[in-house]
Amino acid sequence: MIERQLITYPTWERYTVLSHAVFTLSIKDRRHIFQLSRDLGSGEDMFFPQYGIMFSEFAVWYTLGENRRKPKR
């Protein structure tokens, strides 16, 4: 029988908090994070203390969030 790997509640809660933090960032904050990543070099281990997230976490949730947004016409 195939054993499934389910995420634990603390992991799920962390993902929920991270997604909310990234989705509620203003455009100015998102641009600032992208600018910092370009200036300091792209590294997935970069930590942004003012936002409380790592660049890799931001990148994942930003990419997932872009698929949820509907284009304005």
C-alpha cells in the first residue's frame, strides 16, 4: 500500500500565514523585494527581516498568487 505524506498542522498554518503575507503586500513592497534581490544577487536564502520572509518563500507565493489574479480589462 502506498503511504501518503500529509503536511502537519503547523506546516499548513505556516503556509497559510506566508501566503497571506505575500498576497497583502503592496505593489511598492513587491517591487522593493524584487529590487533588493537584483541588487544583492539572486539567492534563495536571502531573508527580508522587514517583511519576515525569505526570498524563496516570496517567489513561491508570488508565483502562485499571480495565477489567481484575474487580468483587468
